[in-house]
Amino acid sequence: MHWSEKIAQEIVKRNPDKPEYVCAAGISPSGSIHIGNFRDVATSYFVVRALRKMGKKARLLFSWDEFDRLRKIPVNVAKVDGDMDKYIGYPYVDVPNPFDDAAQYPTFAAHFEKEFMDSIQKFGINMDYRYQADMYRSGKYVKHILHALKKRGEIFDIIDSHRTQDAAPGEREAYYPVSIYCAACHRDTTKIVSLSEDCTVAEYTCACGHTGAFDFTKDFNCKLAWKIDWPMRWMYEGVDFEPGGKDHASINGSYDTSKHISKEIFGYEAPIFQGYEFIGIKGTTGKMSGSSGLNLTPETLLRLYQPQVILWLYSKTDPMKAFDFCFDDGILRQYFEFDKMLSACAEGTR
């Protein structure tokens, strides 16, 4: 049985009468989306196909985490504009696009989103896109943000229970599960110093020197921290399955913590999770990264591989096993193996 079919059966067993199953994936547009990130999409895509093969209705939900902060300037961006460091701390969606397509795609996020979505079309993969900046700034998450603020003590206790170090004195009292983007400098270099009794209005200071009040019922330029944001969105979208890199799958890692928060804070049973290994490029070492310059995009890969072969390589390899793409005669071996499999399927022997 294929690995995706095992996951699909587990999903249906857990909730057999659900009208439509939701398999999720998501990426921050921190730079060019590489083939390691693509495993997030591919893993959910094959589970969706397995569910549909069982006669179930399923969709692939993809979130652009474009409301995350810009942490580092990618190498290819720095080569185009060496003055981009001033935007560190901005949400990706507010950073200007330094490339030639800026007139059509004015933001950093839009440029890299378009780059990736164009390649996704070539694989014939249809996804239901969510743009998290729009979701937050339209106020769709307001009641969940307020709920998290009211439960901030319990959230801290859950996060603390998954840490190895002891909490510092006063750390629990000073903890808030949300970051505010400063009204003056637009960065998330803010600190909440007080919160009203009903948890609707915060007073904050920023590293830029600005101080201000933030009304969570009217001001939407804020974002829940990752380990709270993730389970909140599981609940909001009704997610049944989501994969993640092996770092998220580690004991007391992001998934373990978010699973705990999902159940205890948002009352939602966390989706089935599948960790996955990183993808390599034969002859190179190091983890691919959109910001480091060591990244191979799906679009580049499509110049060497047919889309069907790329998807087959992701499909045939268990998610927790690594594999390499080849730029040498190894690619001929992979094509030979693909053709052999295709012939066996046509002959009914596989």
C-alpha cells in the first residue's frame, strides 16, 4: 500500500462522515521557493489524491505565510538591491519588490508567490490559496486573537511544558501570544507593556522609540506567534492533514506544542501530521534555503525533468526518506526507472 493511502485511511477512520477533507500546506515567501519546500505541497497533494481514490471529497489548502516578518535578505535579492536590510522586521507583504516585475507585482511577497505558482500550474496541481496578510488584516481572526490573549497564561504553561529550560522569574506575566507591527516604523520590534482587563486594548513600545495603544477589535496589524497561529488556523479551516519538515516533527517541536495548544486552547483535535526529510541535490552539501542562495526551484528543475517524473520521485519515496535530484548521468537512471514503472503499470504487472 502506498504511504499516501495509509495516511488517507487514517484520516477517514478518524472522521468517517466528514463531507470534505482538508489537506494543508504552507510556505513563507521568504525568497524563491525551492524543491525542499515543494515536498510540503507534494506530500499533501498525494494524500488528497488517495482520499479521492477512496471516493471522498478532498481539497488541497495552501497558505502563503506572507504576514510573517522578513528575517534575512536572500542572496539574489541583495544582489539586485543592497539596501534591503532596512525592511527587516516588516511583514513580507509590505516589503517592496526590487525586481523588474515590480510594476505588476509590487511586493516582495507577490514576486516570489507568482514565481512559485507559475511552476505549480505546470505540474497540474490545483490548490485553494489563502493569503495570510489578507486573512489577518480583514479581521477574520479577531475573535481568535482575543481568545488567545485571554488564555495567554495557559498558552505560556503549554509552551513552557515543551521546553527544557525553566521559565525566568516574571516571564509568564510578561508573555503575550501576539506581535504588533509598529504604526510608526512598520516592524514587529514591539513589546506589549500592558493589556486592558477585557484583553481588547494593549499599550506597547517599539525599538524605534514609538509608543502607542492598539485596539485588537479595530486594529488588525498584528499576528499570533507561530505555535499559536498554526493551531488556530487548523481550527479555522478544519484541517485534517498537514505535513511538515522533520524539525517540526521532533519531540517537543512545533507540532507537539501546537497539537497541545490546539486541543487545550482552541478545542480542536490537531490534524494528522507527517514529517518529511529534506531533498538534496546530488554532489552538494547543506540544507537548501530560500535566503542562502543554495536553492533549486521547481521551475529550474522543470528544465531537466518532466513534471511527471518529478512528481513520481516525490511519490515513490516515503516522506521520511531523503532523495537527491541529479545533474549528472544519475538522471538517466531515474528516467530508466520511471519508464520501467510506467511499462509495468501499462502491462498490469504493477
